[in-house]
Amino acid sequence: MGAVQALPAPQIDVTVPTMTLKLSRNIVLTAAGVALIGGVVVAQTAPMEPIQWDKRRLDQLDRNVRRLERAVTQRNAAGQPVLVEPDPEVVALQGRVDTMETRVGDLEDTLRRINAETERLSFGIDEAQRDNTALRNRLVDADRRIKALEDAAQAEAELNAPIVANSPTGAAPTDIAAAVRLLETDPARGERALQTVIVTWPDTPQAREANSRLGDLYVSRDQRADAVRVYAAALQGWPTINWAGETTLKLADALIATDRKTQACAALGEFQRRYSQGGTAAQRTRAGQLRGRAACPAN
């Protein structure tokens, strides 16, 4: 609140014998310049030169104030109270202040509503972002699953397509090498690559090797009947290639597993005649075991 600025004290002649009603009236009119409203004192004075407050002036001011107090007390005691009327400009100013306080209160209420609405909107935005993230994750997962299904469908179509002659490298040795490498990483495509070698390069050592490797693949799947078929194709004419002896033993084993012991004994006889001498001791031992399993007659 603003500091109270004292009005310059009126010069009261100490020779006045009594405080008459006229003097009281003058005092009231002099004091009417000060308004006390809501604890705020507003002084209206014309600009004047600053007063040099020395001891003499302060003593004089103190005497004047005491006289004013006595005069006011006497009027109050006489039933004529001193009424301090507020300045109209001060009243108008107070009304403007009240209006401003009302408007400030309205603004505060509006601000509280805006803050509440902002908080609600922020919560809604956060929730929408969480929903968007969840939807995005679901879309990514769905896209990944669709891609996997498309790849599987494409692979299925490739694997079920008719096998036709095709040489990826242009030569049988490199074709069989590529098929063997593919067989190690992708058995399904590797199997198809071996079959393609057989179709593309028939009656070649590479086609025989492809049949032999197909037989090993079928045995790993417990497809013994299919293994017998491709092992027999690999050994057609009983080639002298280095893997022929081992493949003959595998053929005999597959024949025994499919309950064709007579044919197994025949295959073991061919091993004895064609590959035993050039085979390893482990192969000869295994041939003896297979003859025992097939109950082959002694030579």
C-alpha cells in the first residue's frame, strides 16, 4: 500500500482564546483532504518544494498535531463528531480498483478452466500417442507376418514348380558344387537344385553324385524307399567313382530297412566284387555287419 504523505500542518495561531466551532470547521475541512478507505490513505496535494525538517519544524508540527487532537476530542465530547468525508476521486478510484479486482478474479477463474482443459487435452494426447504406438507395433507385426507368408508362398510355388533343365553356372561340376552348398543352408532348395542337376546333366558323374546326395537326404528324413530309388540310380552301371563303394553300403542298408534283404545281399555281393579291395577297413567291417543283418548266405 502507498505510504501516507502528511499534509502540511496548518498554522494555528496560539493566541486564539478558544477552539470555536468555526475553528473546528476549518480543522474538519483541512483534514478532509485525507481519505482512509480499506486501509489505503491517498493524499492529494499540489506539488511543492520539499520541506527541510529540522528540530524547530518538527516541534512545531508536534504542537499543531496535539492541538488538532484536542479539538477533535472536544467536538466528539460535545456531540459534534468530526466526519472525514472521502475524496470523490478516491471513491471513484476505489470503484475502479474493485472493478479491476473483479476482472482479475474472472481472469483467474478463466485461467483455472484453461489449465484444467489443457491438462485434460494433454492426457488425451498422451493416451492417443500410446494408442498410435500400439497400432504402429501391430501394423509392423502384421506386415512382418504378411511378408513371411508371401515368402513362404513364393518358396512353396518354387518348390512345387516342375523341374526343368537349367544350369545356373553353365557347367555340371560348378552346378553340383553350388547345389551342395545350398543343401547345407536350405535343404529344400538344395534338394531341388540336385534334382535340377540330374535333369540338366543326365548320364554324367555329377548326376550320379546328385542322386547319391539325394539318397543321404532321404535317409535323414527316414524316407528309406526314396533313398533306395536314388541310390540305385546313382549306382546304375556300377561306376568306379570314389564314392561308389560307400553308396553301395548305404543302398544295402536302405534295402534291409525296407525289408528287401535278398536285394540287399545282392548289393553287398557287388560291393565285395567291385569296391571291397579299394575300400577302407571300416567299410569292409560294415559290409560284414550288413550281411549278418540281412542273413546273407556265405560265399
